[in-house]
Amino acid sequence: MWSRKYNKCVNCGTADIRHVAKGLCRKCYTINTEAEHKKHQRFKRGVADSYLTKENIYNLYVEKGMSLTDIGKLAGCTRQNVHYKLKKYGIETRTKTNARTLALDKGKIKTIRIDEFGNEAEIVFQKIRYNVNFFKVWSAEMAYVLGLIYTDGNLYIRKDDFGYESGILSFAQKDKELVEKFLSLMECDAIIRFREEVVQKNTTAGELYYFSIANNDLVNDLRRLGVTPQKSLNMQFPEIPDEFIRHYVRGLFDGDGSVYLDYGKYIRISLLSGSFNFIDTLNNKLSKSGFPLRKIYGGYAHQKNAHYIRYVTEHARAFFNFIYRDVSELMYYTRKHQIFLDYFNGECN
């Protein structure tokens, strides 16, 4: 399969050149893009020259941040002509990085994305801002978010035809609260998107809130912290300073853990991972924090890729105090926190 929807380029029919977008290979996509840049009305010779004075072009290009194509539309000429004027007047042209940043800020970079069920949606790319030092220095907030990433986050490394790698972090949850808190702690302005439940013949994909961040620096920070692509079955427990273990565990618990009441009298707590080595290390880390070593369940039949440990009623208050002590509401999942409170209130009545 050349792409998710197309077997070959819809324009030239090749499958030898990499697909870029909209069913087009890189060559045809470039040709179509250039044609789009030239679709606007051209004025008579000399009109553009009188419009593109040094002062005017400096104002439009440098001060207002307009693109060559947009200036060409105003002047009634091609962007190549505008570029020639910039060189003639000695106005420094933007780097590709700066040009892309401006285009992202103005919502000009778009594509059609097709999900696993063949549904099309227009995606407007954005320049995402976040605290660039967030994953460089250990903190309670960073450890908690790292725990969320280890459970419900995903890294994707994409390579272009020249071997250049670009990394993407995505995070998805069925409850919007955790997604919002994740972004708030990172001081990130990524757009939260929503996918409705999709029912197919043999499978159902539940509704999700999610976001994606394409940023190599961010992805490299996470890789240094042990996050890897396709990590669920082979991830390893990261090296974490002891004082931040409990915050990381709370992130794991909010992401893939569970807590529930049996008959209103008993409380069950579990922590889960697809990796046996990960859950085994977690079991030992919690043991050093005062909890008893637990039996590791799972790894069989329908639970082949699920390994988990449990804590029961007598450990509930200790576990609650361990992960929630002196923690702000921004750093935990309200629903799970409330289950503990409901249990403790019932215990006292």
C-alpha cells in the first residue's frame, strides 16, 4: 500500500516516488503547489514595478511578515518577481525555518488526514509553543507528565527521502481532563482534538481526546528519559530521582491504573503495563517506598500483553498518601482521587 488510501499517485500513476499528501507523489505535489502560487490575476507589465518599491516591499515582507506569494497577489506578479526585488533592494530573505514558522502562525499549512477507518479531515498545522525546559530538569510536574506519557503517550519517528528524522509526540485519553492538565503543566498551546466512537465490523474504536506535537527537541528530551516508539511491550523503567518517584507513579496510575470499590466495603488498586520488566521494576521501587512486594498477574490467555500488580483495602490509605500528599489538583485525575475519598468517608461512617 503506497499510502493509507491510495495505491499510487492519482496524478501520474507512480508508486516509486514517496507519497506526500492528497494522493500525490512528491513531484506532482510540488508541481501542484507551484501552480497554486500562480493562480492569482496578473497585472500589465510595469504595474508590479511601480507597486514594489523598496519601502513598500520592506513593509509587507519584513514588518507585516507576508509571504512572497501574498505580496505577488497584491502586486499582480509571480513570487519569483517579488524574490528578485528583494535581492535587488538588498533585503535579507527568510530561512525556510522562519518561513514555515510564519506560515504555521497564520494557519496556512494544511493537509487532509485519513484515519484508520478511511475518514477524511482537514488538519491545519500550528506552531506549538511549550516550556522548552520542561523535560530537561526534574520536577514533580515533569515526573507526573512523564508517567502519563509512559502509559498513554506515543512517539513516532518519521524519515523523509533524504534520511532526515522528524519526531512527533502524541497523547490520547478518553477523558478530556487529563489531556487538559497535561498541556497546562507543560505550558503548551497545542490544540486538543476529538475523535468520535467508530464502529466497524470487527472492532470498535472508542471516542478520544488527543493532541500531537511535532518537535525534535521535545522528542529527543523524551528519548533521553527512556521513552521509545512502540514502547508498550518492551518499555523499561526510567532512572528517576527518589523524591520524584511518587509523582511518576501517580502519572502511571492516572494513565493505566485503576481503583474501584467492591460492595462499598473493599477497595482494589491496580497498576498495569504491557511490559513485564517494567511492572517488575515498579513493584520493587514501591517496595523500597514501604509497600509489600506483590504478585504480578497477567501474561496469559486474553491478558497476554497485560501485567499488573494489586493493592487491596489495607494498603489503600498508605497508597493514597504516597501519591497525593501535598499535590495540587492540577496534578491528578479527579475521578480516581474521588473514589478514594468516597471510600474513606464510607469507612468512617
